[in-house]
Amino acid sequence: MAKRAFLSVFDKTGIEDFARGLVSNGFEILSTGGTQRALEAAGIPVTNVSDITGFPECLDGRVKTLHPMIHAGILAMRGNEKHMEQIAELGVTPIDVVAVNLYPFKQTISKPDVTLEDAIENIDIGGPTMLRAAAKNWQDVAVVIDAADYAKVLEELNNGGVTRETKFSLAAKVFENTAAYDALISSYLRNITGNTFPDKLTLTYEKAQTMRYGENPHQNAAFYKNPLMTPGALSEAEQLNGKELSYNNINDANGALDVLREFKDEVAVVGVKHANPCGVGVGATVAEAYQKAYDADPISIFGGIVATNETIDLEAAEKMAQIFLEIIIAPDYTEEALAVLCKKKNLRVLRLPSVKEYKAELDMKKVYGGMLVQEPNTSLLGEELTVVTKRKPTDKEMKDLIFAMKLVKHTKSNGIAIAKDGHSLGIGPGQTNRIWSTNMAIERSGEEVKGAVLASDAFFPFDDCVEAAGKAGITAIIHPGGSIRDEDSIKKADEYGIAMVFSHMRHFKH
């Protein structure tokens, strides 16, 4: 029986060599359009699909292969006598190899000026149909969607035929890719319709990195990224030095970038340890901001992650190089700064030019058997701030209160952040009650706590936190308000002369 292969690819990488290999194995090549022209130009004999179907390509190329003479040749089960009798009666020749890749929908919608019409026109119809048909009949058809698999298929053909195991693996790859293709289309259309929470949520991600291990050495792991360019995301960073990023590195670095995005108009440096901010500072230069962040908690920042929103120069690099850091992230580095930092072979140095850019996406959390999905937390304060105490905060205190709120927003609940003069002091994250977080933050602030301000991610259920703050010398507090015992906290603040502000916006981060 004659052997046939159908080849139709948008990405023509390696297709000529693959076709030559098929011809040398006795295959007749069927093709259409640009692939046919490319193969003919390379001197490879090709049969046009229309010569098989007796039906011309039409509708500007929308219809080429959707014909029983093609699909019956793909879907006929060779071990089914009725199938083989039928195709023999119909004059259909089986197709044993299908190599197809799809219209560049991802590349099309990645263009800033893409129109809906352009996007729709780049939705492939015939390609996925051919691929899915071939993958369904995987026992009899070798289906190739990835040019990287051409060599393996040819190698096995040269050794007697494509193995059952390889055919199954190729088929599985097809369904993974066509599912991802459809998910990308649905996501694009969902964004246009504005249907944030559809009845069926389809998502697709591409593997960016296989990791040595996950959160712990006994856990396998991989890092997947959004297939579309995501400005400001860690997946867009260029690594200039150091070892490969680990699971925990990526998780913690993402936390650092989350905090950094709060500082749009200031030079900021964020230090993060175990996904919580441990030291944050703003200043006229990166060096000044880093020194403030370091001084806030020189113990915790050791072995931590540092991110900044401005170019790191020599002065800042020399300061950072004095201690052990896991990762440094910046939009850029001077040559002198890189020379200093890259002397530390284990220090991961990341360049992320788009660090100031951010496009909010849905916040998702996997739970057993499901997924929690919510809008991203892109706000900081309610519509207005309300001073609820006899004393109003000074302009300086108000500035520090807003700064502290930016920190506590990204601190695990129950969260407390204490700040002063544009830098953090003590941060109390993730305790099971708020007074523990408060006492922790006060203790970590040391003597500088006197005259500092405090931010809480949620209201105070009792006045004990306010009393602890007053005894420590804190002069201003900001929190959402809304407790049935708010008056107790306000009265306690007045006792200590503390200015208290209601932000009217809670920032739980569990």
C-alpha cells in the first residue's frame, strides 16, 4: 500500500529536511499553500491536496483540507476491516504521517495594534482539525505538531517504523497544544467581552523552567509562565549572573515585585524574606533607599531578595555586595555596578527593564479540588481618609502612614507595619492574633519606634494594640476601621495623644 504524509506548517523550521527524509522512506508528500511552494522550491516532489480531493482551495484559503478524501485517510483504523473496505471502495488512500503547526494566534494578539478582525483571521480551523483527527487515530498515524520531533520520527522510520509509544506521546502533545491554543483564544475573547468570571475558566501556561526541586527537596517542581508577554513579571527578567532560580526564589522575588509596584513615583528598595517585606526604604538614590531598607532589619535581609525600581549604580552595588543576598532585581545596572555584583558567583542578578510596568491579572489560588479566583488587589486606600481622634496627624506623619500602609498591604495577615522617615522599622506578619503581630513589630523597631507610625491591614477588635502602640511611643495609626469596638480604640488613642486615621479599605493577605 502506498504511504502518504500530509505536511502543512506555518513555522517551516526543518520542514524541508523532514520532507526529504519522508521521501527517502517511500512517502508521497501532500501539501498546500506556502508549505507546498517551499518544498517545491527545494526540489521536493509534492502533490497538491486539491489533486486528491478534486475540490479547489477556496474562501481565501479558509477551506483547503476539510474534505472526506483527506480525513477518511487519516481516521481510517487500519485494523478495522470495515474501515479499510470502505476507504478502498471510496478510493481513499490512508495518510500515515501528519505534520501541522498552527496559525500564529499568540504572535498576532501580542501586537499592540492588533484588531479583532486580525485576531479572528488568525484562528486556525483546518490545522487543529487535522491534528485532532490524526491524534485520535494515534495507533496508525504519526502526528507531529512540534518541529523538534521531526528527527525522532525520521530516526524510527529509518529503523522500521514509528513505535506505538512514540505515536502515543506525539498524540498527547497534540491535544496539549490544541487545548492551549483554544484556551488562548477563549482568554482573548473573554477579555474583550469583559466576562471576568465565566462558567468555564480555561487557562494556559508554558513551561519556562524545570526545577531541581520545589518548596522542599522531596518535591518535584516546574515554573510555568503566561504565554503572552507580561510587562513587569519575573518571567520577563534577564538573568545576568548566578545560579538558576529556585521555586522559593521565584515565589519570594514575585513578592518583592508586588511591594515595589506600590512605589510608582519614588526611588524605592524592597527587601523580602520568605515572601514578607523585611526592609523597605525610599530615598533620593538607590544607595540611600537601600541603606534605609537594610537598617530596618539587617538580620532578616541577610539571604533575602532585594528589588529596586531604578538603575543600580556603583555606590548602591558596593553596599549590596557587603552582605549575602539571594537575588537582586533592577531595571538596569551600570557597567561598574555589574562588575562588582558579578564577582559574587552565587548572587542571582536579574535585569527587568519593565519593572515599573504592570498589567493587573486575576489573582488565583489553588485549593484541593478547585481554584479560588479574585480580582487583583490594586487599590490602597478607600475613597477618603477619616481622622477619628482629637489630634490630626501632621503632614510628615500622614506621609509615613501611607508608606506603612503600602507595606502592610503585602504582609501576611494578621499584619502590622511600623515606619518612620520613609523606611520600615518593624513588621509583624502572619500571626494568629493582632496583638502578637503588634508586639512583634514594636520589638523589632527598637528605640526608633518612638515617634513612628503604625499601619494595620484590618481593624482592631480590641484596644490592646493601640495601648501597646501608645506605650511604645507611636504617634499615629492607620487602619480600615469597622469594628464594633472602634470607639474603644479611638478612646485609647486619645488617651495617648495618638492620631488615628481610618483608611476604609481592608488588606487581608492570607
